[in-house]
Amino acid sequence: GENVEQHPSTLSVQEGDSAVIKCTYSDSASNYFPWYKQELGKRPQLIIDIRSNVGEKKDQRIAVTLNKTAKHFSLHITETQPEDSAVYFCAASKTGNQFYFGTGTSLTVIP
Amino acid sequence: DSGVTQTPKHLITATGQRVTLRCSPRSGDLSVYWYQQSLDQGLQFLIQYYNGEERAKGNILERFSAQQFPDLHSELNLSSLELGDSALYFCASSVARGRFEKLFFGSGTQLSVL
């Protein structure tokens, strides 16, 4: 099956700085890559996703990039704010309905 | 509120026991997924059902089983419980009519095996 690796496991940034989380996947047939944010004690929620026919997608302060050749994708958060503090999970899917998640990145934004 | 309902929120039981976790998907969603979240292992995919039929199976132990009923709610049964089964169990649902699905998660069931 698919294997998704996510780095770093923890990340601390100063408020206003950028944060980058990277994921790699093993199955070249994977074609959909969502990112989920899980705040402390809450459920994971989708924040952005990208399909394999797109190299980059932006939504306000959040962007995701995809390199199919290298089989890696990244989440970029600019101008970080304290409310961005959470655990972020990347995922890969090749059928659209089998999601394999990374191990998560705990992001702390220091005011 | 995602619209996915999980019960109970918390469950405390002893080793060797059996428990049932329940999930009601969002209205209109045909697919239900179960995930196990341990402290150091992220979200582990257990099993997926689509419209009552098993569609995909992940790292689900033989002691665990699940089903999806005609009204589309799902139950995850965990038996012969061990200490290591203590985890947060999430259910998620999706429409499952296209290739690029969005998962909506419930609030989870925190299982503690003592």
C-alpha cells in the first residue's frame, strides 16, 4: 500500500514567520493530496487539497505545492498567527477514497 | 460541526472486553471510514465501507470488525481488548461519488483500556 512520510514532526515558528511542512509518498498512482488541520482536542478538518494535474494551489495564507516526479508535496503557511498552532496531517489517495495519512506535524506559533 | 456523529465520546473498559463504537455519517454521504489515532502514530486507516459494502481494508486487526447498516450508520467492534488498543477512534464520511473526495471527521471516541 501507500506510504506517506511527513517532516518535521514538530515545528516552532515566531508569529509572522513562514512555516513549511513536507510530505513524500511512495505510490506514483496517487493523484489527490489533501491537508488536514487538527486543533487540540478537536477533529481533523480539511484546509486545502491539490490534485495531481496541478503544481500549486493557494488559499489566502496557505499554499500547497506538488512535485509528481519527486513524489513530494508541501504545505506553506505565510504570516503565521497563534491560531495556526495545531497538528497538520498530509494525506495521499490514488482512488479518491483510500486515504493514507502522514504521522502529523505539531506546529507551534510563538506570539 | 461536520455533521458526522460518533458515540460514545469516551469509553473506559478493561482488558479482554468487547466494545462497539458507533458512527452516523453526514446526510447524503455513502462512505464511512474508520481511523485509529494513537499518540505517536498519526491517523491509521482501519477500514472503509461504501453503501453497506466493505470497500477497503487497512491495518485492521482480526480482533476488530466493522459493518455499515442500510441506514448508512456504521459500527466498529473491538474485541479481546488489549492495553495497546487505547486510542482515539475517528469515523469520517464522504459523498463517494467522484474521485476527489473530501473527508469529514466526527469528534472521535476516546477508548481507554485499563
